[in-house]
Amino acid sequence: MSTIDSSIPSTKTDGLAPLDVEAVLAAPPPSPDFVLPGLSRGSVGAIVGPGGTGKTMLALQIAVSLALGIPVAGGLFPAPKAPMKVSLVTGEEGANQLTIRLHAIVDQLLAPHLPLCRGVERARIAAQLRQQLRLYPCVGKDIVLLRRGTRTAALGRVHRAITESDIVLIETVSRLHDGDENATSSVAALLSAVEWLAQTANAGIVLLHHTSKFADLNGLGGSQHAARGSSAFVDNIRWMANLFNMSQDEAAKLGVEAARKHIL
């Protein structure tokens, strides 16, 4: 069982400090610092999708692309203004699986028919990723941030790991706590802990989460409330992207029925 780290704030309020309104209004307002379109530093978002749809691969593609300063997944998200410091913490992938995925992504970036990295040597990409990208394969390791409603030492370990990151991707929500996903209090407490990470690390954090069986069975993967568990999850995060397979109607219109299950 994880021990409690006294350096991590408890789930209770540690004291409220009022905003100095006069000082705030005396200076120009800050511009939002977005790490993804709509997701700013210090905020928490999520990528939600059924199991096996490619959430981990998408997260790694996002991480690699932002670290290289290029558009994500061929234009799903635009290129950042400059290469970012990115961390990916995965509780579902080991080092071997991440290595295979990473090679596949870099191979695709170097494909002759793609303009993104045309003329760039593989060694140059590897050197930049070494500087900008941190991958933490945590399968089989304890990354439970909240146990029985109390913040654990793992929260401190994750905080130290993501220091200096601009954006952090963490999978999956179910591995981050032992609470009831359907209980508002459990979900709100977990998100409060992750918000503390985002605020203190000054990073945007994207959680990977599963859709509910109801959403999967009823073709509601694109719904705002497709996420599994309490609606407090969706209500408390600041940004969400849904990952789901193409519908039968969409596939029929495009004439790709045979490949529908492989198109997201």
C-alpha cells in the first residue's frame, strides 16, 4: 500500500488566498497560453474512447508531433509555435510496446510521400525527441494518485517526473484511483488532484479515459457525455476529444464499408 507523502497537499483545503483584484486590474490581462487548441497551461482535458480504438497510439502521435514542432496526425491539430516539452505517462504500456509504437510513428514521418520530415535524417529526429520528449512506461507500477480518497506518494512522483513539461498525457483514468467511477465525490477528488498537478507544474494535462458501454452500444461515441462513470468527469475538465469508429452510415456514404472498423 502506498504511503502518504506529507509534501502533497491533503484533499482538504489548505487555506484560501484571495486574488489581489487591484493588482490584477492594474496590469494588462495575460494572453491564454494554449498547449492544444482550447487547452491552456494549468488545465485538465481528456481523450475519451472505447478500448482498442487507438488512444495510446494517438497520445504518442500527439506527443511526438508536439515535441518535433509539427502538425499532429496530418493536421488534426496544428503545429505549435515552437517544439514543446512533452511527457507521456502510460499505465498500460511497457517499454517494448512503446518502442514498437515509437518506431512506427517515426517510420511514417520519414515516409517519402509525406512532406512533414522530408529530407530530415532519422538521427536528427531522435536527437530532438531525446531533448523534448519523456516517455514513462508504467505498466505494472503503482501510479494510483488517490487511494480511498487520500492523495498518495505516487502523486509526488508523477509531479517530479513531469517537471518542465508543457503538456502531459496520462493513461488511463481507471489506473489513477481506486474510487467508484460512478460516484461524483470520487471523480471530483481525482480531478482535483490532477488539477493540482497541472497548476503546480504549469502544464496542460490530458487524461486518457474509456467510454461507457452504453455509449459504445448505442453509437454515442461522439457525445459530450460518452465518458465512462460520473458526469462529474466531463463537468470538471476543460477540454475533451472523443475517439470513435466511423459509423455505418458515414462509411456507406463514403463507400468504405469494408474498412469502416479501421477508420476513426
